[in-house]
Amino acid sequence: MKKEIFVVGAVIIENGKILCAQRGPDKSLPLKWEFPGGKIEKGETPQEALLREIKEEMHCEIEIGEQVEYTVYDYDFGVVHLTTFICKLIEGVPVLTEHASIKWMSPSELITLDWAPADVPAIGKLAEMSFVG
């Protein structure tokens, strides 16, 4: 039986653009794009995990809004359960600590990147949403 992995992703929106993060070359799914975030630790809510992960990975504080998507994807290394949330930066500027690259892109540009499969369903939803600055 495959390992069940529960993760969260932050769809950070600023000035109508969404923060996209490219995974490092030494990680699983090397150089694929994703929404920043990470694993939910035992005893954490998805929102608590997301606040912690963004603080650790990007040295930023965020405010978490509505859920965008919940996706289950069967990878060779395990079954990933990804919950993504709309987020807003409230303090700091994203810093590269674990990712190879970051980009701010409009919702319509997201499909041009090579995304990790679990993130793809959220991309479709985001393209349909409208964001005000």
C-alpha cells in the first residue's frame, strides 16, 4: 500500500498575479512548478501547516482565504492529497530557500509552466477566477 501524503499549497496573489515556485533539481518532481507549501504535520490543521511552511520556506507571513481545490494524485512515491488556498502576503517578500526559481504570473499565463500533476486542477479553477489587485 502506498504512503498517503497530506500537503497544502498557497496560491499567493498580489496585484492580480500569482506566485509560482519551481521545485529544486534534487527534490522529487525535479524542476516542476508548484504552489509553495508543504506537508501537514501531525496535529496541525491545513491552515496552520500552510502558515508554518510559508514562514519556513519563503520567510513571509500570509493571510489564508478560501480553499481553491482539493486534489488526490497517485504518484509513484505515494498518494498526495493537496489542498490549495487563496492567500495574501501580509509581511515580507518571498525568498528562495528551497525552490530553484519563483515567478509572479497572471492566471491566464499559469498553463505555460510545467506543473506538478497534483497542482494542475487548481490551475484550471484559477484561470476562471478574477482577481482584483
